[in-house]
Amino acid sequence: MRTPLALWSGFVLLFATLSYTLRFTEGKPPKDLLYKWSTVEGNLIQFAIIAAIVYGIAGLGDRRRLLALRRPTSWRTALRIGIGIGMGMVALTYLLSPVLHPGREQGVTPDTWQPDHAVAYVANGLVIAVVAPIVEEATFRGLGYSLLARWGRWTAIVLVGVSFGLAHGLVQAFPFLAAFGAGLAYLRSRVDSVYPGMIVHGLFNALALTVAVSGKPQPENMLGACVAAWSALSPF
């Protein structure tokens, strides 16, 4: 399994490097990014490429096992842990947002609702709340966790969380992203499947997109910091 691990690690490192390079050289993306059809197109291309790379790496071993594409051992356990992840992220928000201000750094989610561009926003929302969770969970909690589990469950959980945070290319939002990624990795380790994580991840992103335009600001809009980060950093 050394070759798949080396390829996955190299891919994540390359993507993280690209993400931080774009962040520091180009700054924040425009606030209306999610109201543009070009964003939908760019992100679909990006996620298709990521999915193809991950699918190819997983093919060097038992693909279905490495991606954890199987029925969870317990949906009840998944539900309890999913609720715990949500509560944990809310608590982390109130503790760290006043200091780190991740919502300001992310800069992708809009501040107001623009009904003239509603269809484009919904289309971007579908990419972020459906496509992104599927690809990201397969990449990190699927392939990544499976390859790192050889060093122990908790080592894999921590490394997956850190790699997930780094891949987004954000500094102030890193603790939130790493914690969220580690929580999803813990969920995957308990139920032996990425499907519950895809659901939790998708609901989280959908909630963030809704909060962003609801006119009811959260503490420094932490949820917005965790949403659409890969979209904002798309090089396509």
C-alpha cells in the first residue's frame, strides 16, 4: 500500500500548496462568486478531476474497500456522532470566532440575497452541498483514512483532519476545518463507511449557504468559512 499512500499524500500536498499560493497571491475571491454560472462550471471540472485522480489511486488496491463505499455498521451510531459533530462545531465557533475571524478570511459566501441570480446560487449550492461532500469524503475519509489507518485509528483521524484543513488553503479558518475533518474521520472510523459523513458534510454546507444570505449573521460567519473553500480556490 506504499504506492497509493505516496500518491495520495503527494496529491494532497500539491493541492494544499496550490491553494495557499492562490490565497496569498490573489487574495479573497469576489463576494458574488456564488452568483456566477462560471463558478458552477469551474467547480464541476475541478471536482471531476479530483474524483478521477482519487478513483485512479484507489484502483491500485481494493477500490471499494479503500473508498469505504459500503453500508455503515450502524446508522444510529452515525446519527449520534453526526449530532455531536454539529454541537462541537457550534461550541468551537463561539470559542474561537471572536479571535480568529475565519468568515472574513474566507470571503466566498455573499452577505445578502440577490434574487436576480437565484438560479445560479442554487446551482452553486448543489455543487457545494452535494458534489463537494461526495468527492471530499471519498478523498479524505475514504481513501485517506484507509491508507493512514495502518498507523492507528487516532493517528489516521488527526492526519486526515489536518490534511483536510490544509487542502482548503486558509489560515484563520484552519482550526475549524481541521476539527470538522477530524470529526468526520472519527465518524467514518466508527461506522466503517463514508456515506454518513457525506450526509453530515452536505447538511453542514447547505446550512452555511442558507445562513450566509438569511440576514441572520452567526459569530464571524464561521460556517461560511467552511463552505465553498475548494470552490474559491479553483484554478480552473
